Amino acid sequence: MRRDPMHPRAREVTMASKFTRSNRIGWLMAGPAAFLIAVFVVLPFIFAVGLSFTNQRLISPNPTQFVGLANYEQLLGLGLLTLEPERDAAGQLARDDAGAPKYPALRGYTRNNPDYPQFAGMREWFSFQQGDSRTYVLARDVVFMKAIVNTFVFVLVVAPVQAGLALVLALLINQRLRGINLFRAIYFMPVVVSIVVVSLLWRFIYDGNSGLLNNLLGALSFGAFPKVDWLGNPSTALGAIIAMSIWQAVGFHMVIWLSGLQTISPTLYEAAAIEGSSRWQVFRYVTWPGLRNTAVLILIVITMQAFALFSQIDVMTGGGPLDSTQTVVFQAVERGYGKQDISGGSTISVILFVIVLSISLLQRWLTREKN
Amino acid sequence: MARVSLAGIKKTYGSTEVIKGVDIDIADGEFVVFVGPSGCGKSTLLRMIAGLEDISGGTLTIGDRVVNDLPPKDRSIAMVFQSYAIFPHMTVRENLAFGLTIAKAPKAEKEAKVAEAARILQMEHLLDRRPSQLSGGQRQRVAIGRAIVRHPGVFLFDEPLSNLDAALRVDMRMELAKLHADLGATMIYVTHDQVEAMTLADKIVVLNAGVVQQVGSPLELYHKPANLFVAGFIGSPKMNFLKARVDAVDATGVKLSSPDIGSLVLPKPGVDARVGDELTLGVRPHHLAAGPGADLHGKVVLVERLGNETLTVIGTPSGQQIVAALPGDIDITPGADVGLVPQAAKASLFLPSGLAA
């Protein structure tokens, strides 16, 4: 029986049940989590945005001042400078002992040069040759630039490789075989171990002298493989950390893939079998389309986790050697607490937030359901 | 088109035998229904014919090939599942053409076959929709369409109407019957619904606990059930079973008596029973009439008025409940005394072993 909606008593009852009562319980349930998120995530983030416009230091006798976008300019400031080679009196190119053309010292442009105020305090990030002239890319904060590049390299390698590897593992363990749970447990185990512990263990594995990896490669190649100081060499350090990070979290994403695989109805596989699909066709037409939403989730989660790369760096290399493993979050912590430059660290956090948010939105847009 | 023959088909899981040696011959173009309660092995049997389950023993022949070890696609079969099993991310057109896509058939062939299937099932207007935009009946139609596109020798249906609502089920049932008439293909249909079995089948196979109980035309099963199980399973409402003692036997019939029915003569020649035997008398609710000269008396417990008939539950003096299908406008209320006259000629008689006498 329906009540007359205009009857005051009826309205009271529906209002009470729909808005006040259920809503109050809803808020009560969500309350503790919402409170904690507000205090430990939202509030600090608002603080970070505010501090990034000041010169706040961790401990300082001086009062805090508003500095506008100076922190952002300090981190992101870039400049391009093209220099002609030096010529001698006859107009011939001056060459150094190795025969390469000589260029004027950069110092002359970046220090106390009133003609180039925009380059003041900048340092060379990298340079490239164009004909005889040489173009220098200058950065106000070279270390931060390296950190951004390293972070992007890390994300671009880890996201597809980790997701792909996790999918392969999930497909392998999604079979009804005796003892399959043992394999699930083994693959998942690194996820349960603290990343700090894993990083410490892998420092031994990567050790330059008697590390497990060097010994293993040496044994497999009968001593032909030279010993490599994996974490001490600028050309291998980031790769070593990437490999270890993929190994550590692959089990987590495997489990997410597995849950996605198990939501696909078995009758779809039977229907495909009756139509005579090959294994690849089954994957192409049944499994992969069924994993769409899982794939989007995994891609976004891995990307966000990869951007937050910190613990491995902190434990294994401390950003070195030669800044080859600097990352954005490591820089934020290093600056905020190591150098007690809270405003600088906050600025890095805000920049990272903007980067991750834009990429997540882009991924969502690219993977949207097209009708 | 193909005939199908099952000879001594068995299925075992470990030491448990779920299909215990099944022999069935299905002629070309026949509509055969496997019916039985849940867990009787009918679906397993169908999946063995499809090739989705291994055959543990016996020989399965489709057409004139033994197909025991052939993969499903080489068996010349198509299957329609209870849950439709249509691919959610594909349009109806892509779903229909799936088998051809897999086989990398040319585009023109695909289009022609899809158009033909859509025409047969009258769903040309649905071709560009996605499954999520279809009703349950339309989805099942897509699944049937996908089967038609394969041009199989044998269509296999695994409870295809169970997920549909009652009204739609009746419509689809008629469409399936029409489809069978149009295509003339061999069809094997699994259901637990004996109404579907009765209406669709040329031949019904009643299964229980992995054993074939009886094979025959719907009316054969209805009128001459081979045993108590078939008698109870086929026909709605269920057949009434009454204990009765043999008072006399001769070449023309049997004279029975019991506290409930008094005394009754069944004109059944050649019954293998002796005086004093305890037999089971089976009387269908529709073979009981209220009226004078009744042998069977009881109190009305429940009255269900369906309009065309009135299903009446009657409690007998011995405490048993009997269902009678009485005329729709009969004046009867719970608590009233009623007398019933069974049509002795249409009654069944079962030996203590459960087999029909």
C-alpha cells in the first residue's frame, strides 16, 4: 500500500528512513576512516600546498615568509644556451688536445653575468652538438631533474613489465592442479615481507664482490662473466632497483589478476572450446576482454606505486652513485628532513601529486569504455 | 544432420560412477529430451556428447564416426547453455559470427550466415546491440543463433529455458519446437522440467542416478511408465501411489483391496502376481472423479482452484494424502467428505521391486 506522499506523517516516515537514519549509520561507519584520512592525508596535503609558497624551514629562528612561486621556479627552472666554439685570431676553430672544439666556459654565463640574468645560478643538465655549435640545457636544480627522469624511467619500465609478468603468473596459477596453492603462496611471499627487509637482502644479492648474483652469473658462465658492482655502478644501479622492485610486488598484482580471472564465467570458455578456439584465441576473445576492468585498476595502481618509489632507494643506494638513482619522493624526503627545507620538500610533493593525478586521469580517459 | 548413438557410456570421477552405462539411439532429425531430477547425470551426459567432459567408458558415435576422443569442434555439434554464454564485450553480430571468426572465414560468408541465422530467429534489428542491452529471452536467442550459424549435425541444449520467466519460457518452448521443424536437425535437450520434456520431445529419456529409467515417446511414458520413478516423475500433478493387496488374479485382470480403496478390479491381463502380494497401485490425479459409487473416501485437506480444474488434496482414512484433479467449478470446501472413483483401466500397478506389473 502506498502512502499519500503529501500526508505529513507519511513524509516524516520516508524522510526518517531514507535520509536521517540510514545516513547517520552510514556516516558512523565511514566516520573513523574519514577522520583518519582527513587528519593524516588531506590536512598534511593542504599544509604542503600552503608551505610550498613559503620559505619555511624545519627549525629556523627566522619568521616564515611568503615567497610566491619561487620554490617552483627553483625546482623546475630550465634554460637553453647555444654556444659557438672558440676561434683563434685567424678564425680557425680552437681545439683541445683531443681535437674537439673548445667552447667558452659555462661559468661565464651562469655566474654574475648581467647580460644573462635568466641563467644565474643554473648548472648544466646535459648538452648536444649542432654543427659546430653546442646547445646546453641548463637546470636550476639538476639533481631534481635527474630524479624526475629516473622516476619516469622506473614507471615506464615497471608498469608494463610488472603487470605483464603478474598476468602470466596469474594465468599459470589459475589452473586446477595438485599443490597449486603452494605456488600461489611462493609467488605472493615477497609481498608480505617488508620492503626494507627485501631491500637489505637484495643488497647482499647485488653485492659487487661476493654477491649471490655475481656468483651465480660467474658459475653459469664458468667465470667468463666479470663481477659487477650492481648498485655501485651508475649504469646498472637503477636497473638493479627496477628488477628487484618488479620481483617484490609482482605477487600482489598476480592476486588481483587472479581475482579478475576467476570472475570470468567458465561457460564462456566452454562456448569458445565448442567453437574450436585455439589457446591464443581463447585468451584474445574471452580472457583479455573479461580482464578489462582489472587491467585498468592494475595499471593505475602500479603507476601510482611506482611514482612513490622511496624505500628501496633509501636502503640500497641513497640516491647514488652520481645521482643515478635519485627519485622524486627520495628528493622530497631528503630535502624536507635531510636538509630541513620543509618548503622545498612540500613543493616536490605537490609537483609529484600533479604529475600522478594527470597521468591517472589520462589513463582513465585512454581506457574508458567506448560505446 | 546426424544420428547419435551412445553405447555403454560411463563416467567415473575417481571411484564414483555417475553415469552407469547408458545406451541410447537417436535417429537423424529426432528431438530427444533427457529429463530427470537434479544430480541424475543428464547434464553430464550432454557435456560428454559435446566433448566438454571425458568419456570414461563406452562408445559415442555421431554421424558414422566414433567421436570419443575428438575435440568438441570436430564433433559437428553446437551447444546452447543455460547461462547463454554469449560474450559480453561483443555485439550480437560478433557473437553470432564468433565461430566463423575463429575459423577465419571470409567476410562475405560470415555476413551471409549471420543474416540467415538472424532471419530464422527474427532478430535482425538486434544485430548491433550488446548483450547488456538485451533481455533474457533475446540473449538466449543469440545463443541459439550462434548454434545455428555453425550448421551442426546435432544441437545440444543444456536447460536453455531455466533462466527465463514463466511466460517467456512458454514462448521460447514453442519457438524451439518450430525451429526443430524448420531445421530438421537432430536435437538433444536437457531439462528437469517434465512439461518441457513432454511438449518438445519426439523421444524422452528419463534418467535417475546415472541410469536410464525409460526411453519412449511422451505419451508412452505417461500411460505406460516402466517403473515407480518414471510414474512419479512424468505427469503433473504427480501420480498417487496406494498400497493394495492382491485378492485374485486371472488372465483378464487383478482384484485388489486396501483399507483406502475398498476393492477394485483392474482389467490388466498377464500380471505376474499371486494372491496375497502387496503391490502399489498408481492412479493419476486426472483419472480420479468425484461421484457416487465411490471406492475411495476421504476428507478434503486443500483446494487449489486453477479455473479449468480444481486440484484437491484429500486425506484418506489410512492417513495418506491423495491429489485429484476435479472439474473447475466443483462445489467443494476443505473439511468436506468426498468420494472418488478411479478409472481402473488407466491405473498402473507396480511390483514390490518398483517395476510395472
